[in-house]
Amino acid sequence: MKPNKNYFGLIPVLLMAFLFSCKGQTYTMDTLPSKRIEFGNEGGFTGGRTSYFLLENGQVFSKSTLVQTELEKVKKKEAKKVFKEIEKLVQTKFELNETGNLTNFIVYYNGVEGKEWKWPGGQLKPAPDALAEINKLLLDIIQTKNDGN
């Protein structure tokens, strides 16, 4: 007589183990993915550069001359919204490379090449309409993460 083996009891256990093992890829400043958005400003009195990096998985990094750190992760849905808006902008072939004493920038790395937009910072000249909404989305992410909310 063969022993009765009930393998169906293992299915939920294996399914749960599989689901919990599907954690997304996480990155560090040294291992950033080839697809990312870098934004920030440069110039001013010190001539320094402050960059933020947004990744598709919602990770956010900050980098300045002396400090680099990982900020609180944003919702993946928020990150995807920004990436979608940037990709739309790339498709329009919009170009902008204006600098000032303080210069804002957004660089989109699509995995193959980078596309950069620069415009003067401060109140003298606001971001062009084509960049204004994307810039607002990006700044909202950083403001929320710096406030600790």
C-alpha cells in the first residue's frame, strides 16, 4: 500500500514564499540603473552642483559636493508618472540649454543616452511651460522627502 502524500498543502506555502521573494531591485549611488532622472541646480556663489536622482522603482538619492544620501522612497506610481511626462517631452524634441548664475537642470537617461535641459534659476526667468509641470512634480517629491512627510 502506498502512503498518501498530500502535496496540495504545499502549494500555498510555496506561493507565499514566491511572492515574498519578488522584492524589486534596490540600488545605491554607486549602482544607479541606466534609466533614471537627474535634476537639480548648479552655479551660484559657490559654483557647486546639487543633484537628485529619481529611479523608476521610486528610490530617490541626493548628491552634492560633500554629501550623498538616499532619501525616503516615493510611491512607484509617482515615479512612473514623472517618467511618463519626461518621455512625452523627449518625443516633442523640445530643446533648451540656457544658463545663468544659478542654473536648473533636468537630465533624462533612457538607458542608452542622456537628454538634458537647462534654464536659469531664481525668479528672473521661470521654467518654460514644457518643463514647468515636470519640474514641479520633481520638486514636490524632494520637498516632501526633505520635510520628512
